[in-house]
Amino acid sequence: MEMLLTVIIAAFAACGLLLVAWALFESFFLPLPESSAFHVYYLQGDTAQTEHMIRACLHLREHRGMSGRLIFADDGLTPEAQMAAELLLRRTPETVLCSKSQIIDYIRRENDGVGAGTD
């Protein structure tokens, strides 16, 4: 009887390892559809910090293969930094600058018609 329990536990452990390995494989090697990925970045501070953060995010997107939409949330920008952010993002597709309270609304609006409709 002990031998049978050992075999059953070993089989469950092997199945668990396979499930974990498969989940890791899917997360690393199967790409997300571009329309369903959103990256949210919170912007704070002055113009120099804001420009640096936006340029770094755009660089990641262009040169490192990051896909999806970029959402930049105003989390205490100065008026000058807000203008600089709007100017930088104006010429870049699939980016938006919004307030923190508008993030969920933007994502919902972009995902209208996607999913099972169980909301």
C-alpha cells in the first residue's frame, strides 16, 4: 500500500511540474495580441524627468520589441511637463496621456467588443 501511495504522489508531482513548465513556456514564448496589452506608466515631476521617462518607454517599445499600447498617467506633472508630454506623444501612435482616474475608462473603451460580454 505504501508503494502505491508513493507512485501516486510521484505521478501528481510530475504532472504539477509539467503544468508549471507549460505555464512558463506560454508566458515567455507565446506573444500577447497587440490589442490586448496595455502598459501604464505614472509620470511625476518636472519637464526633464517626464521627457526622460517617455523617451525611455518609447525606446523600449521601438527597439526591444515591446508590443501593446502605452498609457502615461499624470500623477503630479507640472504644467510645463504636461505640455512636453503631450508634444512628445502627439506624433507617436498607440500612446495616450491621461489622468489616473481615466486609465480604467480608456482601457474599457479600447476593449469594447472584445471578450465574452459577461460584464
